[in-house]
Amino acid sequence: MGLHKVYRLKGRQVRALDGVDLRVEQGEVYGVVGQSGAGKSTLLRCVNLLERPTLGTVTVDGTELTALRGPRLRAARRRIGMVHQHFALLSSRTVAGNVAFPLEVAGTDRAERRRRVGELLELVGLSDKARAYPAQLSGGQKQRVGIARALASNPSVLLSDEATSALDPATTESILDLLRGLNRELGLTILLITHEMDVIKRVCDSAAILTDGTVRESGRVIDLIGRPGSLLARSLFPLPAVDHPDAVHLTYTRSYDEPLMSELTRRYDVDVNVLGGAIEEVSGHAVGRLAVRVSGARRADALAWLDGKGLLVEAAR
């Protein structure tokens, strides 16, 4: 909490994190999204204390990591798995050897290592690749090996640093499905870093937008989308800015059985012109955003009726 990270470069200070507060609930998938240079990777390195924050505390699974050093910190880190953007596999080791590596470092006996590696490879769908080498694998398969290796020590928290950014769209989708499946099957808490809004849309329960080392917006994804002026909603569902006094943006976060626009025109004798929009599933909910022009003598009553139906009504700008 209250994380600050300042680097000193060539006689000047660079503030990578500026008072970041982040609370990730147990068992959820939490996404941190932002452009390059926003401080995302620095934040992740501070979470597992590969970087010590200049100021602030890091607590993972009830343990304050910033209060630990030496063997106690190393032991606590074993409860945190890490998946890297570019896989970070050992080219001279087989798939099984890569997954076994952290178990070897921890001193796990050979029989238990063999059992655990087999279990993990089955979990990520690579049982048939145990004897293959990284050079013989596709990008998606390499990332699955990286995920299996990160799970070797039975972590309670998994950190993902742009784990899908080097993959094609179809492979990205399969890796995200795997992460969500592991979250549900193992009760694994996942903190993932990304610059892709589609990742937030597809797998995250909660999210934060990071800009210049500062959290601009955070909370449950479905709640953020329904919040007035939401940065996340505008990023997930970009709508045309319309310079017209009758234009509004409508946002809804649940399914409706009734034909709202048809009833609106009949009830209030207004004209509705749809200018753009999108309807998608986000965090298991049907979410839609529309840019519309509503005109007529009872326009204000019509918009109030939509608001009463649970839609977020905002001026289009």
C-alpha cells in the first residue's frame, strides 16, 4: 500500500510509482492496464520484492514482504509464481526439466519432482511434450511451460507480466482460458499486467488503470463500466464523440428482455437514432454501450426513464 519507487538516473530522479494503492482479493483475477512506461512492470517487481519500493508496504497472502529479508523473504517468495512475457525457459533443458527446475532449487526429492512435473504438465495440456526442448515448441506451448513452472511450488498468487503480448490472437485466447481455468480450479489469485484491453475484458474480475505511476481508476470491472466518466468503459467500448446537444452515451451492465428503445419511442414520442455501439460479455456479464441521438419534446422524460431502468446516461463528448 502507498507504493513509491524512485530511481536515480544520471543525477536525476525518475518516479516510476507514485503512491500506488492496490488491493487484490483472494481468488480473483486482477488486471493492471496501462501504456508502456506507466509503471506496470515496476509494480509487479515490487509485489514480489525483486525491487524494494522506496516507500510503502507490500503484503501478500497475509505476510508483509517488505518487513522480511534473507531466508524468510526467499521462503515467502516461493508462494508467489511468476509468468514472464518472453517465457524465460532454459534452452538446454527439456520441458520436464524446465518445470522441475524450481523444485530442484527447493531441494525436493527426485520422486516427488517427477510426480509434480507430471501433474503440472497434465494441468497445462503438455503431457506429450515432456521430453521436448523449448526450440521445438510453439509460442503458446512455451508459455504453458512457463505457467507450469510458475505453479511448481504451489503458489497462492500468480504474477503475469504481459504473458500474452508476444502471442498471436488465437494463442492469446487459449492462454487466457488456461489462466482463468487455473484460477477457478485451484482458487489461484492472479495479478496480471497488460496493455491490452481485451485481456481485461476477457478474464479479469477487477482492474486498475495505471498512468505515469499513478492509479487513475480501480475496482471491479463490471462496477467501473457502470461508473459515470469511467476511463475503463471508454477504453473497452470506444464510442464516437458526437457534437450534438441531443446525443448521449448509454451504458448497461445486464441483459434486458424488454425492447427498451421501442418502448421509449412509443411511451415518450421521441426519435432515437443509433450512431454506434457494441455489446459484449465482460466478467460473465452482458455489457453494452451505445451512442444515440434522442430528440423530441419529452426527451428529458425519456432519458430519465432509461436512467430508472438502470442504464447509465451520459452526454456524448
